[in-house]
Amino acid sequence: MWPRPHEPHRAARRVAAERLGERLPPLLVEAERVAASVAPGLHGRRRTGLGETFWQYRPYQPGDDVRSIDWRASARSDRHRFVRENEWEAAQSVWIWCDASPSMAYRGPGVREDKRARAELLALALAVLLIRGGERVALLGSGRRPAGGRFGLERFTADLLEGGGPTDSLPPEVPLPRFARLVLISDFLVEPRALERRVAVHAARGIAGSALALWDPSEVELPFSGRVLFEDPEGRARALVGRVEEVRGRYRALLAAHREELRERLARCRCTLALHRTDQPAASGLLALTRMLDPRAGGRGGGP
């Protein structure tokens, strides 16, 4: 006979499941709404490759395989030969990492949601768009394989909200298959060199990445004044500043330098960076993510 589960553990799981059930429908509805507002941006993910679906004709260029020439289309022109290109039909696996470290729980005055809540919304909205586009998604660190369709979306949502994954400030060192795509959503308030080492492992396997830095407006502007005690949410460090307004300029310069170092180090790892503030509409953050995933945009990021 199997031993009966310990009652406190059973109760804890039941409470966690109830909380997940209460939160899941509203978040899914909001994610669907945000995804719908930027849905046209997903069309740019189409690319040439192996497949049977016609995409476009283009003029023949030296080096093209002669067998790729469409002679019927070429017969309509006196000067050009045309190559028939089909659309790539192989689904791409996209692994999304959503930072769940303590610093993501920060919410400054006058802001509706903390950084983690915004990160979860954007991760789920991106999953909605990708799955609608025929891609497969998985939460990095969940231990699951990427999946598509309604099942894939439901599983991704559950993994995202259960919160059972790693809470490190850096993405987990998980081996990914070649030709996968990596999406990182975090505040990236970490040592840039440490982040570069983690992402470089994936870049060595030919995996491109996209990173969205989420910052609270008070982290960007430091709007406080007078005597303020600052605490590190992920450590024991404290700093008592007598007059915040006197250090504001220096702080902003250091933050800008941190942002540029992040951008440069991630670029070495084939990873683009965009910035998003939590007081901006969620759609702008999702649009930044889709632009980085859009081959026509060259993987360019954006942000303040």
C-alpha cells in the first residue's frame, strides 16, 4: 500500500492550484488582447526555405541553382529569368526565459504592476503570437520540450504561473537544440560579464537570442528626494543616501553605461537588446519583442 500524502503538503498544493486557477483566465485574456494589438507584426517571420507553399518570384542571380528557375514565369519576360521561392515550413522552437528573481517584484510609486507581472504578461502574449504563427514554445528551465497548438499554450501558461522554475537572476544553463531561438525577459540588473557567459553557451551552438530589459520608471529616473534608504532585494546590502537629488545625475549616467555594456556584450552572443518601462503599454514591449524576432527588421531592438 502506498503511503498517504502528508496532509500539510496536500493542502499547500491545493492552495497553490486554486491561486493558479484564479489568476490564469484573466492573464490569458489580457495576453490575448495584447497579442491581438500587434498581431500584424508577426507576418515578418516568413522566410525562404524548404517547403511546398509558394512565397514569391525573384530575378535569377549568379550562383543560383539552374533547377530553381521557373521557366513558365520567365517566358513572360524578355530580359529576366525568375527563381521560384517557397516558404519555410519547418516550425521553429522558441525558448522563453522569464526572470522570477526577487528584484522583479519591485514596483515603484504610481505604477500599476511590478516587473514580474509585466514580464509574465509579455511572455504569455509572445507565446500566443508564436503559436498562432505555427511555432513551438517552451519555458526555459521548465524541463519540457517545446509544443504548439492550444495544448502548447496551456502548458506554457501553467509552467509560467506555477513559479516552480529557477529564481536565479541569470538564465539557466540548459542545453538547447541547434537552430532554436532564445528570448530573455528580465531587468538584467546583473553583472554584464556573467550574463554574457550564460548566453555565449547558446551562441556557440548557433542560437540567436532576443533580450527585453524591463525597468520600473523609478529605476530609470530616480525621482526620490531627501533622505532615502535603499535596499538590495536579492542581498543584504543597504545604502542610506542623505540627499538623493545630489546623486541623481551620477546614477542615471551609471545606468546608461550599464545599458550600453549589456547591449554590447549581448551583441557578441548574437543576442539583441530592447528596453521597456513598466509604465508604458504592454503592447509596446510585445512589439519590441516581435521586431527582434522579425528577420525583415534585422533583429533590431528598441526602447528608451
